[in-house]
Amino acid sequence: MEDKINTFDKDSNTEEKLKIYSRKAIWGFSIFFSPIFGGILLMRNLAALGKKKIANLILILSVVYTVITFIIVNIPEESISALTMGFNFAGGYVLSEYFYKLHIPNADEYPKKKIWKALIISIIITLPIVLALIYSMNMDD
């Protein structure tokens, strides 16, 4: 009987040590990179919590939202950065304030995961795209 209690205690300690990304991190990545980055962070949180189906759905929704944003922002002759930021802000808001709170209502119980690794990966992915855009703009002149 005592072994079962000790095993249960070990399992509950493992769950308590699980770290997740904060709502602010998800919103920030969505605004400064794009909602797909915030969606990936939220997906990782949900997957770590054993909610794999909703995690995959969040990823798909964030990809679709980002593609739709890209299409809408590029409709005008010249892209408007404020429009992009507005869509990123709205996407981040939905991810962090609706989906996060809906699927992780007890988020305060988990310690927060550091964002440095995700930030470095996001910069590594985004930097070549930004440089290619800058280079292509210079080629047009």
C-alpha cells in the first residue's frame, strides 16, 4: 500500500514540474513575429498537457489565419505594416485570451517556461525572410 502512495506522489510531482509558455509570451510572439509563432507556443503547451487534438487544431488555425493575413495584407498595391500589426495583434489576442484561457484555465499552477530558445529559433527562421524581402526591394530599384 505504501508503494502505491509513493508512486502517486512521484507522478504528481512530475506534473507540477511541467513548465508552460505564458499568455504574454504567446501574445508577444504573435505580435512581433506572427500568429503562427504564438500558435506553435500554445500548441506546445497543450501537447505537454496531453491535449494533443486541440494542440493540432490550434496549429492548423494559426497557420490558416497567418495565410489569410498574408493574402489580405498583400491585396493593396503597397503593403501597410500597420495592417499586418493589427492582424498579428488580433491573432495573438485570440490565441492568448480566448484559446489559452479556455484550454489552460489553471495556467497559474504551472511555472512559466523561458522564452529564449523559442526566441532564438524564431529569429533564425524570420531573419532570412526579412533579409530576402529587403534584398528583393533593392533589386526592384
